[in-house]
Amino acid sequence: MYTIAKRFAFSASHIIGGLPAEHPCARLHGHNYEVEVILQSPELDGSGFVRDYFELGALRQFLDTTVEHRHLNDVFGHDRTTAEVIARWLYDWCKARWPEVVAVRVCETPQTWAEYRP
């Protein structure tokens, strides 16, 4: 099985609802997110790729126009804007375009990440 991944970044703010008032994530804050899309295939295409990295640039454009320097609560229309929810949302977007996608990982900090893998 061949596996490739490409990493992207964006900055955004959010407030996570349903948390105690003293929880830091219940307050307005932001992250410099990193998103990693992971693709797998048992075979390579005619050019020797799982998927050409150039094609994955469409995710960069999507992030730039949808979430870059935005308030995620406004983008999602709710206040459950956790890394887990973002990972699933981006997985669905990617999987609809590239069938080889197996997971999307979202990092809020260098030490924390959430991954959606069905």
C-alpha cells in the first residue's frame, strides 16, 4: 500500500460552546491550524503517483476562501468547532474530490491533533 500526505495551514478564531465558563476554549481564541490530508492506494497511476500533489492544491484554495482568518463559528453556523468536527468536515470535502483519501488530521497546536478516519 502506498501512502502520501500533504500539509496545509490556516489561521482562524472560534469559541467552543457547551463548556464551563472557566474553560479556556469557552472564550474567544484562535489557532494556527495545520491540516494534513492522507491518501492511500495499492497501485500507482501511470505517472507513478498515488495522486499528484499538484492536484491537492485545490484544498489550499478551499482553505483560503473558506476558513483563512475567519471565525469558525460563523463558517460552520454553530459553536461545536472542535478539531474533531473540522477534521470530519475537511475529510468529507477531500473524499468527494479524491477517492484515495483515507484520513484528515487537524492540529491546533504542535502538541495536539484530531484525526478523522472512517
